Amino acid sequence: MASSLEDELSCAVCCEIFRDPQMLLCGHTFCRQCIDHQPNLQVPVSRTCPVCLRSTHQNPVSNLVLKSTCESYKKEKDRRRTEEEDYGGVPCPRHGLKIRFFCKSDRELICKECRNQEHRAHKVQPLTQAVQQHKDQIRAALLPAEKALESLRKGSALECRVTKYIKSQAEQAEKQIMAEFEKLHQFLRVEQEVRRSELRVEEQQKREKQEELVKWELQALSDRVMGVEEELQNDDVTFLRNFNDILLRAQYRPHPHLDPASLIDVVKHMGNLRYNVWEKMKDVCPCYPVILDPNSAPPQMSVSGELTAVRRSAWRFYSPNPLQEKGDDFRVLGSIAQNFNFDCWDVEVGDNKSWKLGVYRRSLGWNNVVECSMWGLCRTGDLFYAEVPGSTLLQVNSPPKTVRMKLVPRKNDNTLYWSLSISDASRVWVLCRFNKIPFGTDLCPFLTSQEKETPLSIVPVKVNITPEKELTFLERRVDYGTLARSSGRTNITSTLSFVK
């Protein structure tokens, strides 16, 4: 309807709302500006209407009624446009009035009639006040995101610090790898030089011996040839009389002193060379049953470069782990979980009087809450405690220097469980024992030290390398029918065993 009314109030020339409408004799109306731009209408002799094409000789007359109507229509249109800009352009769907209020009870936008009728007993506030409150709520909710954005831009966010920490970890690990391989290279270089030196010594000895034999043989043969040549110069009677002796001296027979022992003992120097060097390397390459995980260390704890010792550290000497800054757990976990193949390790505590060690388990409870359990031994000064969920004071007369942890799987009523014993490794004296530790999530060893001077260190284990002998045919009880006898072989496949 509004569109039809606007069409009726529009000029046929410019297609806009009439501005100072002028009516011709034929009854059609146009804007004064449009009439001024029509050459046919400005000629006093003959004027043609653009709509009906009738000619007229009279000047146009102002259409005051249409002018007033157009002005009223423009004012109403401007008013509606202003209201739409102020109130979102959405009037009340029930009453068509301006939305001026907000019902806090029903959380609805309402007009004046809605407030007087359905929302009379509700909490109602002005629309501008509600908008301001909701904007403040949005700004408050947006504040953490703005702070996070600012910290990301400045590089102080956790993600940025973790990125820097990863870079520092890689640099430290690379330096440690180079240092460890340099030790191996140094060992191989020394071993190589020792073996080359032994080879050169044997070469020198046997070459000098052979040169002496050549020198002696040269002198002996030279004397023999000269003697025979002199005998050939004798008179005929003497020559024939001594012929047999001369012939015997002229004949050459090699000496039996040349044998394989005169050569280099290549088997001694090259036999199983790599295997022998590898077997010897076990003395310079310690094997640790537990490797500590530096990612689990809080900023207050420091892990050694070989990941086998831990001590309390100062913040200024070590780069703190950003993921452990807010943690109050001072435990450093072992990176290898306990299982049936790995059940015993020793920890050297020395004179440290403030430490805690044992096994640790983290699992999810029935309501998806992380549950942490630990079993171990704690020392505080001269007091020792057994750590279970709870602490029990122990009677320890002689503090241990090395503590042995041993896990043994047991079975009772078709139920598997762990049994943990903690003892003094030097005297094999059990300090405490924990039975029926439930199976499920793997147990991880943990260490904690509150002293800076004396670290807690994992004790390396001894490694034995023994060749495994393959069974003979007879031992395998294999019947080969016509085979009269069997032959045995030795398969040099090494078996590693760890000895405590």
C-alpha cells in the first residue's frame, strides 16, 4: 500500500516525490524543475503534456493540496526511518509499537502495551539500560580473549613460551647427543690406536726376526758358494777325490724354520673385531634400568644430562618448563613404565636427608576425575616414612646409602597384583613392603630431592654378553635314518643379561 501511494505521489518525468508540484490545464501534475527542463512547456505558443500529449497555451498552476500531501508523506517516511534506525527496525510483533523495554524475567523485547498486559508483574527495564548491561557482559566475556590475543602478539603467551622451550630443548639435546657420541668416538679412536699399535709391534718384531734370518741365510749361502767355487779350482785328482763332499755342499736345502707362525696373526687382530669392541664398550656404556623424563620435572627440580640423576635446582640456572610452572608436584617420573620384564632398580641417595622415591600411578576415576596414587619411601631428616595413601613412620637404625626398589607380580584368587619391596641394597634389608598394588595402569618410578648438593642417582646395571650355543642334532633328538653321526655347531648369537 505504501508503494502504491508513493507511486501516486511521484512525478511522471523524474519518478520522484513531487517537489513544488505544478498542474497543467489537462490536469496532469509535474515538478516545477521538471517543467523548466521541458522545452515544449516553456514555449508560450504551444505546450505539450508529456503524459497525454495535449497542447496548451496556459501557464502551469501550483497544486497546493498535492504539495501538502507530499510534504506530510515525506515527514512520515523520515519519522519511520528514524524509528527503524533507533530500534533496529523491528516493531512489536503483537502491537506494532516501538520496542522500548526488556523483560528480565522472560528475557524478551517488549513494547509499552506488552508491559502493561502480559509483563505487568515481571522485572522490566528500559531498552537502553538492558543493551548497556548486555554489552558490558559481552565486553567482560571478551576480556580474556583480548588478553590472550595481546599476549600472543607480544610473544608472552603459553604457546609462544612452549615454542621457545621446544627450541631450547632441541639445542640442549643436540649438544648432549654430540657430547655422548664424542665419548664413543674417543673410545673408538683410542681402541683403534691400541689395536693398530699392537699390529705394528707384531709386524716390527716378526719383520726384524725375518730380516735377521735373511741376513744369516745370505751369509751362509755366500760362504757355501765361495767354498764350492774354491773347490772347483783344485787339480783334477783332488777334485774327484772330494767330489761327494763338494756335491753335498753344493746342494741347497731350505731350512725348516719358515712356518705360518712367522706371519702376522691376522685372526688375533681381525677375528670378531666389531663384536670384541662392542663387548668391550659395555664397560664405558652404562645401562640404566630407569630413565628420568625431564618433561615431568617441575622448575624446582633439575635432571642430569644423562637423565639418570635429579636434584633440587635454582630458577636462575635452569630453563623452567612452561607446562610445569603451576604444578605443586615435585616428582620426576621415570620414562619407562613397569611391566613383567622390568622390575628392579637401585637409587643412590648418599648423604641426602630429604628425598622421596617409589612408584606412581595416574588414572581416571569413575567420574573422569584424575586419580593419583603412589607407594614409596620418604626421608625427612632422620625420620623415614612409608608412603601409601597416608604416611607411616618407620624404625630405621642405619640410613641406607643405596635403596633398592623391586616389583614382583603375584596372584591370589585368580587376581594379579604387584608387590613392592624397598630395601637397603648394601645389606639386603627390607625397609618396607607394599602388597596388593592393583594392576591396571602401568606404574612409573619417581624421584624427589629437596637438597641441591647431593642428587639422587639411578645405579647402572652390569651387562653380561654370553654366546648362546645351538643344540646339536643328537640333542634335538632328530632321527636322520642313515646318518651315522651328528655334528654340532656353535651359533654366536649374544644374549644380554642384567645383573644386580
